[in-house]
Amino acid sequence: MGQPQVVGKNALIGSIVSAGFGIGWVEWGTLHLGGKASTAIRIVGVVIGVVLIVRSIRFRRKQRAAQRANPGPAERSMFASRGYRLVVAAEVVALAAGYLILGAVNQSAYQIVWFALVVGVHFIGFGRLFAFRFYFVGGALVVAALAGLIVGLAGGGITLVEAVTGFASGLTLFVAPLVTIRQYQAQQDQVQASA
């Protein structure tokens, strides 16, 4: 049996952020949907996101307690690194520019597609700088953007473009913390088994 992935503080903090943004993507995906189905999807999205956030927070607290009990070398925060700040700054500029340009040319249906593409590229940048796992998240978000674009070019209206892109992006951002949580649990199970 292989070694479980070592899950550090960056991964658990990232899980909290990812689940929060997953909720946002599901909400955006249902923006133009109507009726009870839209309400049900929004509720399910919020519940999934909150469960992932709470679980990640609980594991992060356990992790901090274990680090206080057995201090070792501190994990460097990716969030404080120069590379992180540069990627996020470029992302914000690209998001704003695309949003404004698409709105100005009456293509607001594709704003969600643009956001998924830019956020996907930002995760690919994180893959290069920090951890291989980010490539998977980035690639899935780029695929979500392409799926939304294809739906729009095939004649789907804003409702369908937003639903496809939003749900695929939200699912991606829910699966990422789920994987981290499972890896952390496997890591803890191994520690307990060896104790």
C-alpha cells in the first residue's frame, strides 16, 4: 500500500477557500434558472460547501494542535509568497478586463466562461509554482470553460451556458477539498496505526 499524500496547512486552508468558491460557482450557475429545481440546487450546493468547509476547519485545528504538541519545521505559506501574489494579481486584472470587455460587446453570457478559463489558468500557474495537484483543478476548470463556450456557440442561451460552466466549476471546487480531506484522514489513520 502506498504512502498517503502529506497534507499540510496550505492544503487545508486551500480546501476552505475552494469549497467557498464552489458555493459561489453553483450560485452563479443557477442565476438564470427558475423554479424549485434552482432553489434545490442552490441549497444542495451550499450544504456541500459548508460541510467541506467545516470538515477542513476541524482538521486544520487538529493539525495546529498536533504541531503545537510536536513542533517541527514550519511549513512555508504559499499564500505569503511572491509567486502567489503575482498570479493572483494577474488573475484579478484578467477577470476584470474580460468581464468589462464582454459586457461592453453584449456577450455577458460568456463572462462565466471567461472567469472559469482565467481561474483555471491561475490554478495551472499554481501547479507550476507549488504543487502538482493544482494542475488537475486548473485543467478541470479550463474544460468547464470550454464546455460552456461550446454550449453557447451551439445556440444555448445564457441560462444553459451559466448552468454548464457554473456546475462544472462548482463540482471541481468541491472535489478538490474532498480529495484533500480524504488524504488528510488517511494520513491521520496511518499515524494512529503506527503509534
